[in-house]
Amino acid sequence: MKILKHIPKIVFVFAVLIASSCKDNLTEINENPNGVDPNSANPNLLLPTVMTGVGNQYLKLGYGRIAGVIQHTQEDAWKNGFNDYDWTEEDDEWKAWYGFLRNNNLLYNRSVEMGFTFHQAVALTMKAFIFGTITDLWGDAPYTNALKGDEGELLPVFDSQEVIYKGIIEDLKQASALFATADVATYAPGYDVYYNGDKLKWQKFTNSLLLRYYMRVSSKLPDVAKAGIEQIYTSGIYLKEASDDAVMEYIGAASGDSWPTAIAFDVSQSNWRRRRPAATLLNNLVANNDPRLKVWFQPVHVRWVSDATLKTGVDEFIRKDGVIQNGVKSLTEQELREEIAAGHKFTRHFNPAMYKPERPDLFNGPLNTGEYVGIPAGMIDPTYYNENPTTGQQVQNQHASQLSYEYQGSKGGLLKARLASAAETSFILAEAAQKGWATGGAEVNYNNGIKQSLQTWGVADKYDAYVKTVAYKGTLAQIIEQKWIASWTASTEAWFDYRRTGLPVLVAGQAPASRALPLRFIYSNNELNNNGANVRGAIDKLEETNFSGPRKKNSQWSKPWLVQGTGKPW
């Protein structure tokens, strides 16, 4: 793709912008002769800096720890922050998103100065996306006075979520109007890493973000949400095809521009190997014969087999093609992969009448004999699950599934950061219709969302069979469940849906300090130390809950404005 040829320029510009963000008044004498002066930067050069940064960070959340929260995946080691919600302050995350805003602000200002209407609209859309992510994650945040350090606003107030969401909606409306008439002649091909200058697709993306944020505030501002969603539906300009999804591809040249679990830059393969399918998601896929199962996950390498003739509770050693391999409790992942590719099958037998869990405090049975096996959420020692004989990290758990080998890759195929999708949009419209709003039939939109998700993952030919299994029966729970499944690798949206609806029903496991799923990120000590009065004002507006614990209001279990008074999710 032409887009990918410009990634070296992206890295260069990104470095320049980070350096320049701390220097508001450059003079000729201290300018880097090899750099780009922010006062004369071409907006085309700024586009990929913003877009790649945002795409990477959003993917790291949705494929990372938020996937643990929403029980798409679990990690079987070093898992406290992933499986157990053992979170501390989020200073690096906070700095990253506000760093993107500084770069995006430069993009916007230069676009206005130069009359680049397309770039201006992109900047407004990205501003809305970034601020939306910030307030979704933390709650109140600097908004109206953010990014004004050069004007003396060094300690910005924290605006309410209501103010921020309303501002986001207005920015997206303005961006959509600009895209409708924008001149793309000023766009240099290759620098837009989402849509390569296709302004109609950008307008669809922008309007789908409007649908997202209208639905986000629907419990607090129902009249605003209803009118806004109905208006966009009537316009017909929103993401409708999987090919329109807002995605960012990776080039795989280094760890920073590769898929997060790429093994090319991880000799131990630990990042990929530790991340496992969560039983919550995997069991749903298995129960409904979901064709996405085989795209995302692998069968277990060594399957348990019930055997009433066995003279002991369990085989001590594995079997290859039914023959006991004396002295061999397990093989390495690579050895098993090669043997299975050569046509061999590995099993361990157990006698259900004699089997007793070896460590009932860690795994109390029953043994999972499935071809696909996920890790239950919040286990005390997930590496021990399903009587794994080789706990720890030297050898993988042979009795639990792993992610598809696709996710060992650095780039290509399905490895894309997905910021918004046609499937998400259809499920939003289905939910709106289920509320009685004028967005077409709930069932039609529900089915469209399923079809678009299957298209995304290359299994569209299985749609007819699958949709019969999960046929719409008029419930919100079905809509949110399918939206939750479709958010694979972009699970932040599933988390925010769970927070406002309590769906799907998810239960924390044994290990987490709280028996409830978290609702937000924690304001950092760095912000408290440097902008204390304003941060404390924001914390005071959070609602402490029975799960908030010693952090009191500034806890991951405290409720921001968005869900206060709604009774959701608990």
C-alpha cells in the first residue's frame, strides 16, 4: 500500500513533534535544522503522526488489559493488572492521550491557517475520538482549557463529562459538514493511514462516532441521543460495509509498528503465549458454533479423554496417537505444533470415577474435555487450569487453547487496529430501534451487525447457518452480546457498553480484590501533585461505591457522571 511507504516519515515527524511540544516559542537559533518547524509544518506530514499514535494506543487497550476486563482474554502469568483489575495510577496512559491531542491541535491549527478543509475535518474527528477516549476512561478531564499552556493555562480545570460529551458531539457535527464539501486537492496521497484521503469514508466514520457517543449518553441525555441518532440514520451516511471500517494496518518493521504480540520482536514469545482465550467468550463461540472461533483461537494441543477403563485417576504422561509416551508430561509448544501439523494427535486419559483434583484450591475440576478450552476469568493461578502438568512459563499449558497463530505475526492479514466498524454501528442502530427510535427494525440491524462482523473476519459464507443459531428474539441482551463478540481486539467499546447496560452479564473470578468489574481508570499522583485542586474537584464528583475500597472515590470501582443514578452496571 502507498500508505505504508510513508511510515519512516511518520516516525521522523513524531519525534520532531514530541521535541517541539515542549518548546512553544522556537527561534531560528534553536531550531533543529533537520526538523520541522511547527509554525510551517505541512498538515499532510502531521496526519500520520496523530493517526498512528491513536491507532496503536487504542489497539493496546482493546487487545490488552481491557480484553481482560471484558473477558475476551486472560493472561496465565504476570496477570494482576490484566485479569484481576489490580490497577494503579494511569499516568503514562494519560500522558499518551494528551500527547496525541497536542499533535492533533497543531494539525488543526495549521489546516485552518492554510485553508486545508479536509485536514481540518480529520483533526476535528480525531480530537473528538481522543477526548472521547479520555473521558470514557477517567471521567471528568481538562477540555475547554486543555492545550493552552502557551496562553498561561498551566493548571486547567477538569470539565464535567456532560460538557465534554456535548463538545465531542459538536466537533463531530462540524467535521461531518466539512467532509461533505471538503477540497481533497490539498491531500498528498499516502499520508492518511486510515482512508487514504477518501472523504466520504471519513464522513461515514465521523457519523458513526456520533452514533457511538449519542448512545453513550443515552441514559443521561435521552432526548439528545434520540434526535441525534435518528438524524444520522435518516442521512444514510455512516459505516455500512466492513470494507468501510476505520482501521490502521501495521508495517512490522520494529516492535513499535508491529502487532503487540508479534514474536519477531519477542524471543521468548511470552507476550503471545501468556495471552489466552477467556472461557467466557470461547464458551459462547463453541455453544453457538460461531465461525469466528477457528479464526481467533486454536484447539488444545493435548485433549483430555474420559476413559472408564483407566486404572488410575489420570494419565501421568501424554499419549501420542493413543500410545503412552513414558516420561513425557508435555512437549514444547513448537514441538506439539510440528507434530500436530504432521497429523499426530495428543491426549491424556482420565477415569471420571477415580479422578480427584490434585490442587483443589487452584483447580477443583471438572476436567474440560473440549477441543477448545478457555481460561476462566480471575483464577488464582490460571497456568494451573485444567490440570496442566507443567505450570509456570517454561512450557505452555497444553490443556488450554491459545490465540490463533495469526496473532504471532507482525503485520498483514487480520492484524489491524480497528477504531470503529460497520458492525458496531449496526448494533447501535439495533439498540436504538429496540428502544423504539426510528432507525429501522431492530432485527434487521442486529442481523446486519452479525453479517458485517463475519465479513471482517473472513467467514461471511457461514452467516446463514450462524444467524439461525442466534436468531433475534427482541432483547437488548442479544444485541449487546453480539456487539461484545464483534468487538474482539477493540474491546474498549464492549467495556463502555457493559458499564452503561450491565450486559453481557460478567462475573469476576476468585483472584480480583473486588467481586465487581472496574468502571474507570484512576487519576494519577502526578496530576494530583501538579494540578491538585482541579483533580480533587473531579474526584469529589465521582460516586463512591461498595467496591471502591481504600482508594475511596479515586478508585476503578467508583462511578463517573455517565452512570451515576442509572443503577448500572451494578
